[in-house]
Amino acid sequence: MVNRLSTIQEQNTKIEQLIRDKALKLLKEDEVDAIIGYSSGTIPFKTCPIIIRSEEDVDKLIWNNFCAMNLAKYLVPLIPTLKDEEGKNLRVGIIAKGCVGRALIHLAAEKQLDLKKIKMIGIPCNGIINRSQLLRELQQEEILEASISDDEIILKGRNFQKKFPIKEYLNELCKKCEVKSPPKIPDLVEACVGECQEISAIEQDFEDVSEFESKTSEERWEYIKELLSPCIRCYACREACPMCYCSLCFVDQKLPRWFGKTTELSETIVFHLVRAMHLAGRCVACGACSSVCPMGIDLHLITRKLEQIVKERFDFTSGLDPQIAPPMHQFKMEDKQEFILEEE
Amino acid sequence: MKKKILLKEQIKKFYEKLRENYNFYGPIEENGNIVFSKILDPEDIILNYYNSKIPPKSVILPQKEILFEYEKKGDEIEIEEPENIEEKNIIFGIRPCDAHSFYLLKNFFEYGEYEDTLFTRKRKNTTLIGIGCNTPRQTCFCTSLGGHPFKKEDMDIFLVDLGEKYLVKSISKKGEEILNQISWLSDATKSDIQKAEKLSKTAEELISTEIDIEKAISILKNNFNHPIWKEISENCIGCGSCAFLCPTCHCFDVIDEEDHYNNRGKRIRIWDTCQFTLYTLETSGHNPRPSKIERCRNRILHKFSYYPSNYDLIGCVGCGRCINWCPANNDLRIILKKINKIDKKEESIVA
């Protein structure tokens, strides 16, 4: 177990070692053909997802608080590179922070993934840094180097050096995260390598959501409008989302054209809100959608609201057990229907 | 024309004078991002910026643009042209790389038999007043692409930031005409000019990336089926952030918005990108670029192979936006360096 009392920098070193040890073992013992992980980025705040295939490349795998992407995404679409010559799926190992593990489990619950072919290298994630927030605080200063020292992030520019406490600059969803290591898959313990945890339910308050809800509907509408107005419809949020795996997204449907594709605010809002609806009971709160947004749009409140509704209505948390059908995949007689029918 | 001096405190006066006859665009901050927008208050102009998030191409090639509106009157259809085409624009504060992108875009839009007159007319009505980059970003590599942080040839008026003031030089006739309207600019001294020269040199030295583009262009001619495309597209997630933030990407889709009740409609163009699944999807259902491999390849080849062979130009200006905002950190500089490492012997010539 990684010592919880150590500094974030020390935790990162230990997590990185855990990743390399497990990856090396899996490749050496021919348990997997490839491993998906993070490698060093070429610019500050960034890491680069990498697929390694040989023992020599194990040292390219890293861990730090910039590992924002949800690697489960690389297992969803038909990646030709993850197939052998005959087109058969490779046996893949994947570095799994809590939300990557949850995504894999949820994808298995939706029958999109065969977990038997996967080795989940579980790691106890210590949170992802909110790049947009820091860039905004530094305004137009260029950051040449971002590094982690003890519990601080150190940013260096041409004429400055600034320190920020990491804990205060994590993604909002990371601050609320209750599943830091991936859940142990009940009937498939052999797929869980590294640090995974037994977890069957999460109890959490949704104070952050209730604060937003206490606002008037006009205020909430203003918030949504301001939040989404910078959107350029590049769909980085959708493409980074492990749950957005439709071969044809509703917004790309042309015959009939259901939704507008322009950057007119009404059309942008419709895209984001309909996408949110599609993620109810499916979103694993990884925050990748916000981390990848080039315009710095932070969708966390929408995510949290979805989580809350699903928890309160269906007592369900996504990505904990591949055997439990998600609420939108099943119908129960006791499901509340007051939004369709008036209850007697 | 003699070089002039514009004090930073005179920007307001400069703006007030020019906005009488021009739509005055400049860099402002909007929701934490620098974008080029029509200036309503000169205080909003951000002068100490590196570069905008969205490139200034958006001024004349906006993400959503009405090509024309129409009205059905019995059997006749009346077409209404957009009104703003003949309006005169100034883009103030544009960087040399982005100014060069206007030249690349012009070559594309006026190419061949069917000139895109909407774009070319707007371009003709637009004057570029640019500023040299005293401090290029870490991700900048314009010097590898024939550019320079102080390249002034693509602008109409070129400014150099001397701290409290700008050194002003008209480059084109259009620029000279504008400067003639502003009588109160003082003359630059010898030391101002020397300082500008020094800044230019320092800026050039700050660019640390060096890529042999000519080599890449020649390698790309022959490697359409090389395994490198599989390698470089491996971690791409298929979003459009590289293309939508690119100053030279210009692909668009055309949609009709109909208003049946009023017998009216609009034809609109919106940005599109070869990174999207729908981009080359054919009516038959066949998609010649079915995966990320072909899509990533197209983006690179369009800039570094098709542009050189069609227009004898390079389709990239080295602004580094795609490098800064790629979710997967799929760094264009690394891609180009990998391409340059392809061994001549390995080349896979397309049959």
C-alpha cells in the first residue's frame, strides 16, 4: 500500500514504481501483449498516453498529477493498433486510476468490453491538477515548466516562479472523489493487478450541487449560458469520454438532422445538455471532458448533478460492479415515474 | 515612408480615429481566453499577449457564416447577400504567423476556376496591423517554416513593441494610406530602430525548435502507406481541437436552415475538419478515411505535402496552438521529427 501520510511527490514516485513493476511482470510473464499508460509530455501540465509492447519500454511509463486522460477510452473504439495481424484483440494491460477502473467496469456492464482480456493495473490516484484554473490564474504568463515538489506544484516562467498547493488546485471532481483506486471486480479478481479496493457503494453528500440548486432558475440559466458560450464544438469532451462510444453520435446524425451543428449558443447548449442526459448513470466522474477542453470549460457541476440524481433515484453508482445492469438499461416496476404519470 | 512612433497611451486615439471607417478587431479576453473580437472599448484590447486561443482567421472566416439568405416568392427565389462583405476591417495586434496564415488561406480560396469570392472580397477589405513577437512561446517554430517572430511581409502595418511605445512601419500601400490619415504620429529615432532590431534578434534566439521541413516534405511524397501513420495516430482521440485552433485549417461544411413558415432560409457554412468521422463520409455509406490513421495522415499530408505541391507553400505557420491544446499531447514537432527519421530504404511507394 502506498503510504497515505507521505507527500504527493513521494506518492507519485511510489505509484510510478508500482506501475513499472506490474507492467514489467505482465510483459515478462506474457500475460499481455500491450500496456496502455501515460508517458512524459512535451509541454508543461501534459502527459502523453502511450501504448507499449515490450519490456524495454516499461520505463517510459510514468505517474504524476497531470495524467488527466481516461485511458479506458483507448479500449472502446476499434483501435486497429490494438489488434493482431488477424484482427483479433490483443491482451491489454491498462494503468488504472480509480475512474479508469470504474470506466472499464461500467463498459463491461454495458457489454462493450470483455474484462477477461484485460489486466487492470490499479493505482491509488492522488488527484489530477486543474490546468485551466492555473492557466487562468497566471493570466497571460507563459509557463515553461510545471513540476511537483512535496505537496506543491511549482510553475516556472521566464521571469517568475510560483508555488501552489496541489490539493487546492485539483479538478473539482478529484476533490470529491471517493474511488481513488479502482474497485476490485468481484468475480474477476485475476484481472485486477496492483492496488484495487473492495468497494460496493459510495456514500457522499452533494453539498456542491445543493449550493448551485439554491440559485434561482434565471441564475442557473445564466451560469449554463456563460459556461458553454466559449465552446467551439471540437468535441474533445466527447472524444475523451470513455462512455461516448456511439459509432454515430446523435449530433452527427444527418438524416434526419436532429440537432444543429453551429456554434449558435442555443445549439451548443442543446449538444452539451443532451450529451449529459446520455451520461446519466454512466458517467464515472473522471473529469476528462473538462481537462481536455481547449477553451477551459469545466463541466463538473453537470456531472455532479447527474451523479446525484442517479444515486437518489436509483441508488446506483456507475463502475463498481460489471454484473449490475445500469439503471438506464433496465426497467423496474418500482422505478419512479412521476415525471411521466402523476402518482396516485 | 518614415518609421513612426505610437505611444501605448495613444492606442485609444488610434482606435477612435480608425473605427470611423473600419470595423476594428483586436485581441481581447473572453471567458479566460484571448480571442480576436470587434473592439467596442479600446480599454479591452490586450497588448501583452502571446497569441490568441482562436486564430484571427475567425474574423473573415468565422466558425459560423451565413453565405446567403433566400426567400421563395411563388416560383421565384430571391437571394440576399450578406451585408457585411464590403465593410472595411482592421485586425489589430495580429502576430506574424497568423498574418502569414491569411496568405495561405487566400491561396486556397482563390485557387482554380471557382474563386470563393465571399472570402476573397472580405480579405481585400481587411487590413492587418500586426505586432512582432518579442517573446515567442516555447511551442513556437515559425522559423522552421520560413517565418520569423518579426516577419512583416504579410502585414499592412507592422509594429514593434518597444515597451512604452510601438515602432510603426507601413508595409503595403493599404498601410501607408492608413498611416497618412494619422497625422499626429511622431517620427522614430535612430535608437528606436536599433532597439527594434535588437528585439528581433533576441526573439529569434528564443525559438529553440528546429525542424528540417524541406526534408519532411520530400519524405512525405513517398510514404502514404508507411507504418508511421499507425504509430502517430495511436493516441489521437479524434477531436477537432487541433484543426479548430489552427490558423491555416479552412475546411468547412455547408448546411441549410429553413424557415418553412416564412418561405425563407439561410445557407450557412461552419468549420469542419478531416479529424471528424463525417468529414469524408460518402452518400453511399463508404468512408475513404474510416479510422484515425487515415485522418491523422490527411491532416499532416495536407499541410506538408498537398500544400507544397498545389501552391508551392507550406500549410503550417508554426504557431504551436495544436501542440498546446492537443488533449493527448500528440505533438506536431515530434510527429515531424519522426517523419524525418524515416529511412530512405524503408520508403513504401504507393503502387
